[in-house]
Amino acid sequence: MRLRPQAPSGALMLSLHMAKISVYVIAYNEAEKVRATLASVQWADEIILVDSHSTDDTARIAQDMGARVLQVAFKGFGDLRNQALAACSHEWIFSLDADERCTPEAAEEIRQRMADPDALDAYRVPRRNYFMGRWIRHSGWYPNYRQPQLFRKNCLRYDNKPVHEGFELLTAKPLGTLQHAIWQFPFKDLAEVMHKANRYSSLGAEKIRHKNISMWSALLHAKWSFWKHYVFKLGFLDGWAGFMIALGNFEGTFYRYAKALEMQKKGPWKAAAHEGRE
């Protein structure tokens, strides 16, 4: 499924004094996805790719497509995003991940909001997720808002959590919501599902390692995560894709808690393993 790059309509380009916008994309080894992502925002005044020293062609592709590449060592997604904000030059900022695509309709609405003198300072953006060849309408995947993706510079900042980072609005105005969705393709195949579950569970374990955890609590949290997505968020209506999403959440949640327990018990577990070899 491809999005054809489309410039905003002539009506939106009438004002020569329209505010400008920076788009930032965070990426690591996303050569297979980043070209389509950057192609979807060629209408922007500035595109910045924040790359964590990818070992594939991610940075080269971005440079070939006119993006400014900023290399940042990975210390967590919150830190990456804050460094991206500091690098953006223009009044408005649009945040796009490497597995997301800005649709022409969303681009049009973004320009409309920028031109509106009564615009708010920050907006959530709905995301239409595609997995296993279909639009996932349930499973908690639509409208699937994350942190505000369209906002004025200096009106938002992120916390420094390593994953699932939060945000703080630095404005008295309320948070708005765009009507048109962008598209997200979170996994190219099931191997990437497993890879991301492993990576994100390791990062998430750091956030909960201070909690009182047992293997039983890890299992109970994982079971709840499965039922939450498959039953309460109607994942069963998404067919086998919905089952895979629920199963992936089960595994990711279980290993997040199990890894946090491993961090807590690393000394005793290592000592027991050492004694077993004697």
C-alpha cells in the first residue's frame, strides 16, 4: 500500500507569510520504511531525521531525500524526541515515526490549522494501523493516539522515560485533535513483532524494576493484557490479526515483568547458578 506524495492545495499556499513547519522522524535501521515516510512529508519546510547510528542505509536514504540527519546515541525515546525538538527550526513541529505515513488529507488539515489565527498550540493525531494486510479497527489500535504530533515549538516537551515516554504541555490552551488520520505500519512481518517485543520489554523493565514483582504477577499482568486487547477492546473482531496482537501483548507484558524480576534477582540468581556449577 503506497501513499502518493501530494502538495497542499493552492488555496493554502496563498499567504506568503504562512508559518513554517518542521517535521522530525526518529529512526534506527529503518531503511525499508523510511523512504515512504519521508516521501509523505515532502511538503514540509524542514525535515529532520534523528538517527541512532543505524547500521543500514537509513541515514543515506534520508539525506538523498533532502532530510537533515542528526545522529544521537540512544538513551531512551524521551531523550531522542527532546533532542529532535531542539533541532527543529520552525514555529510548528510535526512528529512522525519511521513506520508512519502522513496522508494527503492529514497534510491538508495540518496546513489549515497552521493558517488559522485561532489554532490551538498542540493536537493529537488519529492513526490508522495496518497489520497482516488489513486495517486494524479494534484491538485498541484505532484511533490509537500517542503523544501530540502537531504542536508549536516550545509548547511541549517529553519526559525521559526509555519507552512509552510521556509529555508535558507548556501552554494554557487545551489539547486539540485532528480529524484526518495518518497511517502506521508497525510491523513488516511476524519476526519484527518478536523483535520489538523483546526490545520494548527490556526498556519497559527498567521502568518497573522498583515494583514488587513475582513470576505469578508477571503471568497475571500478561493474561490481563491479552484479555484486555482481545475481548474488552474487541480484538476478536480483527480476526487472526487481532489474536496475534493480543498474543504479542501477552508475551511483551510477561517478559517486561520477568525481566524486571531478573534485574532485581540478578545477584541471587547468578550466585545460585555459580553454586550449581561447583
